[in-house]
Amino acid sequence: MPRNTDIPRVQNPPSGDGHHITSRYMNATELAERDARQKNFDDMLARQQAYEDRSIKRPQQQDPPPPKGCVFAKSCNLPDGVINHVNPTGFVPVEKLADYGKFSLLGGRERDAAGNIPLKKISGSALPAALGTLVLGGVGVSGTGTTAAGGAGVVAGGVAVGILVGILALLWPSSLGDSSLYTEEQLKSLKEGRTRVRLHIEQQADGTLKGYGYNTQKRSDWEMIPVVQFVAQGTRQVADFGNGRTLIWTPADALSNTFGIPALEAAPQVPHIWIYPPTEQADNIIVDPIYPPEYKDFILVFPADSGVQPLYVVVSRTAGSGDIKYHRPPLALPAFPDALPVKSKSSVQGGGSKRSRWKDRKGRIYEWDSKTGAIEIYDKQGKHIGEFNHETGEQIDPAKPGRTTPK
């Protein structure tokens, strides 16, 4: 006789002395009651699920849409047609400047009779033979350039050897032929263009150079920069960067037996330049960074028959031009009488010395900015609150997100 293995068993009532336990198969009535109870339970679960589906909108996992448009410069580590690093965590790597293109740095220590700065090569990749000469003009009127002709006299009068009055950084994209890069024809019709790298280089008070850059992938407000074209003025071409800044280019074939840009004698050493994502960790590595909205950088387009490809240029600040002034820290902070001097912890930009520091009874941190002549205030956790006048207490600049100082 076959066994009813699919039919549940139930325990019989105790019999005899109660120690002997037996069981039996469920009968048809019991099975029907069991199935009815199970059906009621399943129906209840189905009603609950239907209610949740109607009331709760579940997030759908979707791939981020690919960015539209082109860029001028991107990392060569990305495949053709791709301008962003794609990672489920949003991670953007730190990369070498060489991953974005061929880089050259030019500078000058003297001004000509017109007050312009003839540029010479400091370091970097070989320059195109057709480039001829480049001269920075009118830089003295800008807030982040060099001083007017009088500044040259200061340099000639005994500023430390190696101090420059003008710096120009050049970057040619390394991913030529990439379908995501602007064509030269596209650039000629644009007033602004997108770039995935923004570069900053400056000369510090001791004559050394400091350079770094930001990847703009996570900051759409950083990715657009002006596109500037040369305008012919006789044998020269002039690019107007605004606010009185110009770049004067004399093509090689218009020179008298002079070709190319000469090397700058006793040029300062160019540091290894890294391109960082815009993160708090990157800012701590850079030490007191300057952010892209303050950069004077452009996409520069040469005439069609010049033989020179469009490039990314940065007009950089210098130490010997008078553009960077340093303010001695005060002995006290009249606007914040509770703040008392404490041991310095954070370095000034470039790391040459420590910032003067104070703390008040609430643990707020006060640090002197020798470049702006103002006090930077942080909460007791080291998060930036803003920049203030140390005499009046007036707030000059708001808090900068991500900016911190050691507690």
C-alpha cells in the first residue's frame, strides 16, 4: 500500500499513561480547513502588496544620461567619445596634467619699451615651429595679472633672482581625433567652451612655482570658459582677454631670421602638476587653494592658416609683479576681543610658514590671511565660517564649502 507522504500528519490525543504518542494523517475536512486558512493568509499578503505598490513609489535604478556636447580638453584615460569618469560611487581619480595634453610654461622678467612682457620658455613640451613669439600686453591693469610698467622697476631694483613679472601656461589637448572634442570650426563660432580641466599656476614670494588643477566633471559651474580669437594688427595678431589683458602673437614667418620662443635663463623649477577632483581631501593636499572662478584662463583660437592648433591658456599671477601683496598679522583682533593667540597649525599657501592663529572661549578658530589682510574664522570643528575684517568685524566673504583647518 503506498504511503501518503504529501498529507500532513496531526498528533492523536494522549492515551494510556500519556507517554505513548501517536499521529495520524489529516482527514479531508481538516485538509479543506487548512487550505482555506492558507488562502486567507495569501489573500491578505496580496492586498498588502497591492497597497504598497499603489502608495509607495520605488526608485528605479537608471544609468545616468550621457553628457551632451563636446569638450576642449579631457583625460586621455577615457575612451573615444566619453568625457566623464563613470563609477557607481562617483569616484573621480587624481590624474597627471600630462593625461590632459601637452603642457608648456612661459614667463618673462622684463618689460619692453611699451610696457609689454616678452615671454620665454620656462619648461614643458616642444612648441610648434609656427608659434613665433608671444608677448603679454596690458597685464598691469588686471587684478590677477602683473603691475604696470612701474612694477618692472621694482623687479630690476633688487627683487630676488627668479622673480617673474608675467607667466603664461599653454595646454594642447592630447586626445586629438577624439569625437568628443570640439573641432576648430566649432570653436570659431563659440563665445564659451567646455573643458574638463582648469589649471592654476602662480609664483610665490620666495620665487618658487606652485601649480595644480581641477577636474570639472562634478562642477558644471566650473566647466565653461571664454573662447578668444586673434585679431590681425599689421604683422601681429592680438588676442583680447578682457580687462586690458592682451596676448600679442607674431608668427614665425613674419620675423627677421628669428624663429621660436627662446628659453628663459635660470628659470624656476616647475613642480609636478596634478589634476584633482573638487573634494575636501584635494583642498587639504593643495593647501589653501584658489578655485576656478578666479582663474584667468581661456581657449585660444589661432587664424585658420597659422598652422597652430587651438590651445588652453592661463594668465597666471606672479610674485614679483606687485599683484600678490602680503600683510603682516596684527598683534590683536579688535573686533574679536575674546580671541587669544594660540599655537599655529595650518600653513600659508605654499607651505613656507604658519598662519597666525587665535581661539575664543567658544572654541572658534581665527587665522590670518596674509594675502587678503583679513581674518578667516572657523567653527570649533574646523569648518570655515567666512572671512572678516579684524578691526570692524564686517564679513567680507561667505563660508567656502569644504574649506577646513586643523582643530
